[in-house]
Amino acid sequence: MKGEWAEVFKIYRDNPWIHKEKITRSGGTALHIAVSDGKEKIVEELVNIIKASDGIEEIVKEPVNITKVSDHKTAAQEVLWIGDEIGNTPLHTAAMLGNVKMCKCIAEVDKRLIGARNQDSETPFFMAASHGHKHAFLCLHSLCGPREGYAYSRSNNGETILHSAISGDYFDLAFQIIHHYKELVNSVNKRGLSPLHLLAAKPSAFRSGSHLGRWNEFIYHCMNSVLLVVFICILAYVARAMDCTCDNEGKPLASDAENPCEGEGDDVSNSKLKAQGHQLFPPNYSVCFELVKLVSKAILVILGLGSNKIRKIREKKQNNTWSIQVMDELLKRASMYEYEDDGKKPQPENEAEKETKPYAIDAGGDVTFVEDAFIEDKNQPSSIPSTSNVSGANQDQQITAAKGPQEKNQTENKKGEISEIDKKESPILIAAKNGITEIVEKILEKFPVALHDMNYEKKNVVLLAVENRQPHVYELLLKKTNKKESVFRKVDQKGNSALHLAARLGEHKPWLIPGAALQMQWEIKWYEFVKGSMPFHFFVRYNKASKSPRDVFTETHKDLVKTGGDWLTNTSESCSVVAALIATVAFATSSTVPGGVRSDSGKPTLENEPAFNVFAIASLIALCFSVTAVVMFLAILTSRYQERDFGSDLPRKLLVGLTSLFVSIASMLVSFCSGHFFVLKEKLKFAAVPVYAVTCLPITFFAIAQFPLYFDLIWAAFKKVPQRSYKSIPI
């Protein structure tokens, strides 16, 4: 395509028959190409030419099926209904791109285009929502109104616009959809999943499921903080002040475009001051100003005014905030929590509408709507129609989604197999598996009966939280649940209690910390935590396989024990070599006194020097701690590597060994620098400190590389309840 659109306009005006010609391999017309390229003015001109060729003045409002459109459309209108090889009209493409101007330009010609369906039974209205284009969606909503919007809101797999918005993490758009199309809250797709099911399967959309690093978590909590805003304002003011100061010192001020006379006067006054030998600050102060300015700008970048990482954290926090709002709206408008409508048996919307809603939801936690924040269609009636007004094609889809899988599974499951629909779990069970405490807590507040939900394996919310290693959910259930006997003592279909599931090492490993030994430590802590959360002999002793929780733990952790032992052996061998070298150097250094000793008394000649005292103390500390590190690592190497040893004994020895190693490395460097200071103190003087600091950089980098493991050891040693690691799920 050469882009000679002026020639295209001429051909379109002279040959109206060419409007319908498909000129691409994908079956697109010239209008398809213009829309795909995002050329708004060209699209507008092409649409005007198409309208002028037929003299269209009337805008059709009545919804119609695309298969019958050729029977009662003018030639110009039929051009806009032409689809490519997958059935996408130009309005489909414009909605997919989210271009509001093109959507409005095309849809205003024939509003029925908003309901045109492609081969996947997707309308432009649906595609705007599925691609997260909020403004394009609201534009199409204002043109078609809620009555037709309900008819256009489903695809052939039963997904609604609300399903698509939540699946794509477009929670701000989902919030708007809930406001305009409240009946979609209880809709289900062919798999029997409601919007709340999809939301419960997205742990990264909530704070409890967002596993950030320590620094990222600090930034996350500082976002939108008043103190942070004040700090940023101060930094910005300092940066601007430093800019002005440095400009005054280095060069004349640039003339102001709005007040050129004032600028010239400043230049004259500055030149006079410099000519007289007077300056606002001494010349060397400009270096300090430059340094302060650089640091201020660097902090501003780190705090998010230019850093991509901080921007992602800010977007994540905004997304988490929107997901909470969507969750509140979904639960506020949800139907009565019943077992037959928990996603296992999808119902057609007309049946769901007949259900009563006995629960009066308090308005305390409701989201306040600002009327001018939404696009309303004044020409449409204010009442939202029932879903029985949905077109016949969509009703067929809903009935198929509701009955088809059940009837099919009745014929296929004669051998006792569990159907895919029956495997679907309620939202609270999905949220418990994924560690979303916000959803679990909110559902228990709205519908306390949900606490007794079970999946096809007879596992309730407690068993799923324990099995999937969700400490926050388990602690929440301990606080919220009064009748612990009936909930926490529940067993699954295999007779496994919560303690059996805590003892079993499955494929789901949420705490992926460095080293198999530390993972084994977390497993032991998790088992002991679940065991200690209930009275003695509370849990069932044996399952149906006649295995106790301890038997399950030993059987499933054999490989992890072996891997953890190998990891500890390799780590201890490497660190013990380094510690032994440091001990050798420290011993040789402490026995060699800088400057020698006096022949008459045997006392060091430099004993009264401060640097000598630092040397003596540092060399002694290096020797002591290096020997301690060697002893600790040797103790690990000679350990039996039993299960119980990984709980506290081996990790503590490793922690003491690493701590001693780091202290000995630092002491050895201090000893070397203080002893070497006597050689160069006359030549370097005050430059000695930065020179020795640069010398220590290689060892510093080594220590920094080992600090993550060291901090994980400290965290594991003093934490009673194991915490999910941010390394298991990326940002």
C-alpha cells in the first residue's frame, strides 16, 4: 500500500461499486486498511464518501442479525457491514484498536453495526471490552444503550463483556460494566464460571497475592503516602532551586520570553556583580550545589518520576485498588449463595433472575458513584431490561451453556467419571487456593454459609488453604471461624486431615527460597504451625491408607532431604575453604607487627598510634571469627542430615557460620588497610580513605551477592509462620 489516499478518494467518488471490493488477502476493503492503520481523517472521509453515494440520512436503531442485513440495507450501509475472512467489520477493527473517533464515525451511520458478529460471535461492543479499551466501550455504550448492550455482550463461548474485562485485568473497565450492566454479575459461561470465579483465580490482582521483594514492598506501601508526597515536593523544590543557583553561578540568566526587559536587567546586574568581584557564593560551593541537585534528581527518579520499575509498582497498586472495588461490587450484587449456583451447574440468566435475594447488603462498604464520571445515554430508558430481552441467538447460547454440558456428561459419565463441570469450585475455594485473603474474608462476611463449601474431592476452604501453603488464609480462618471443630477437623475423600495435607509435599511450592535446605526448613515450620494451631490429638490420626501425618511427611520429603543435604555440603565446603584462608592470613598478619618491635623492651614501635590499635583489634577479630566459621561449617559437614535437623539445628549453624565469615572478611580488610596506612600516610594523607575504600570494592561485591541468602536465613530463623516468597511469582 503506497498510502496515496487522495487517489483512493477519487476512485471511491467516481466508482461507487468499488466500495465493496476486497483488496487484501485477509478479505479487507480499503476502509478496513484505513481503520487498521489508525488514520482517523481518512476513515472519516471514506465514510462520508460512502454515505454520499447513497444519500444516507436516517440512522437505523433497531437491532438486527447480520445474516439478514442484506435484505433491508441500502448499498452504502452494506459496505460498512462487509467483513473480512474472520467476519470483522471496520467497526470491529476500530473497537479492537480502541479508537473512539473511528468507532463513533462508523457506528453513527448504522447503530446496528455495534451488534454485528464475526465468526467467533463477537461484536464490536464485546471486542472493545475484551481488549480493555474503556473509552471506546463507553462510546459504543452511549450509542446503543443498555437494552441493546445486553444483546451484544456475549460471545459464542458464553463469555460476557464482564468476563472478558476481568480476564484481561481491566478492572477499571469491569467496574464501569458492573455499573451499567448489573445483570451480568451473576452470568456464567459454558464452563460454569461467573465473573467472581475469574476474579478469585487472579491472585496477582490483589495485594495478598502480589509477592513483592522487600524494597518493592516498601515502595508499594509508600505510594500515595502523604509523607512521600511532601518529601517529593521538597526534593523537587531543591532540584529547581539548585538549577537556578547553578545557573546564576555559571552563566547569566536566560531572558524571559514573557518579560524580556526583566531578563536583560538581570543579565546586566549579574555582569556588574561579576565585574566588581562579588558573587553570591564562593566558587567551590557550585560543586556542592551540583551534587545536591544530582542526588535530588536521582531520588526523584527512584521514587517514580522516570523509573520504569516504580511505574510498574504504581500501576500494580492502582490495579489492586480497582480489583477491590470490583470485588465489592460483585459481592454486593451477587445472588443468594446457594450450592447449586456456585459455578458447578451453570444456569440460564432467565432462571437466575427468578431467584430471590434475601440478603440486604449494607451500604457502608459500597462504592459511591459519581454521575458525571460515566457516559449516560439520555435517549435510552433509565430502567435496565431483564435478560429475557436478549436476542434469541444469545438465549440459545445461554441455554446451551446451562444444559449442554450437563446432558452430555450424563451420557459420558456412566463409568463414574467426574465431569469437568462438577470439578468447578466455588469462588471462596478458588480464592483460598490462590491465597486471596480479601475475597475469602469478604465472602465470609456476606455469606457465612460459604465456609462449608467443598469441591469434588470433599476438601473445604481450610483443607485447600493448607494444601496450597497459604499461611495468610489459614490465619484468617483461625481468627474468623468460631466453630473450629466442624471446619478444621474436616477430612477429604481419602481421609486426609489438614495435618496430612500440611505434611504432604506436592507440586505447589510457594516458598522458593535459595537452597533446598531452607525449603525443607519452611516445610517443617509449616507442618509444626498447622499442628500447633489446634489442640493435641485434634486432627484425625490416620487416613484411609493407614498413614499418619508424620508418615506422609517422611515419605514425601525424602528427595528434598537428600537435595538439602547435598546443598548444605556444597555450601559448607566452599565457605570453609574461604574461612580457612582468612584464618591463615589473619594469623600471619597478627604475628607480624607493622614497624617492628623495640630491641630493648620488645614492645611495638607504633603502639601509641591509633592506626596500630585498629590493626591489632581487627586482626584478632578476623582470626577469632574465621576459626569460628571453620568450626561451624565442619559441624555441618559432619551432620547426619536427618529431617528434624533441618528445622533449626542446621540452619542456625549455617547462619552462625556465614555471620562469622562476613565479620572475618570485614575485619581482615580493616586490618590490612590500617597496617598499610603507615606506608602511604605521608603521601596520601586525606586521600587514604577513598583509596582504601576502592580497594575493598571486590570483597564488598562478594558480600552483597551473598546477602540475599544471609537475609533469608535470618528471616527463616526468627519467623514462626512460613511466608510465601516473592521469588515464586514474578511482578
